[in-house]
Amino acid sequence: MKKGQPVYAIYSEELLADENGFLLSLDQLDQAVAQNEIARQLLDAARKKLLLWTLSKEQIEALETSRAPDSRASNPLATSPPSRLCGRHGEHGQKPPTKTAELPLSDTQF
């Protein structure tokens, strides 16, 4: 035997259960942290969508505080979907131009 080596080991079901409970709690904490980050990213994306509707930061903060949506548009630009408001073709509520292309069909057609 060397100095510092354990002389014996005792097996304890209770200690094993408590260690497993501790590890489970650590795993749950890790998952909660990850879910919190995902929730923050989703909230940021939703906030940006509201900004595209031209809602002011104050309106978004009021919505966050009240937690009650208001479908009435208090901003004249908020009557058009965001896709018509952004981009270089959206200045006057115009739809952006679209292009279509014909693709060659293969020898075996369905």
C-alpha cells in the first residue's frame, strides 16, 4: 500500500441515486439554457418582423407589456404585408418583379 491510497470502498445505493439526481439536474439546466437562447432568438426574429410592419419600438414595447395583440393598424404603412414594404421595389407598395424559367424536360416524362 502507498500513502494516500484508499484502504476500502463502500457501495451505497443512496449515494449512487443522489449522484444520478445531481447529474440529471445538471442536464436539465443545460437544456434550459439552450432553450432560453433559442427562445431569445425567436423573440428577436419576431421583433424584427414587427419592425418590418413599421411598428415603432414603443408600440412593440407596449405589446410586450400588455401581452395583448391589437389588429387595428395605427400606422398607415402597417396595412401592407412586410414583403411589400421592404426592398428596392417596395417603396410604393409594389410587388417585386418575378422571373420564371422553363426547365427542359427529361426524355421520360411523368
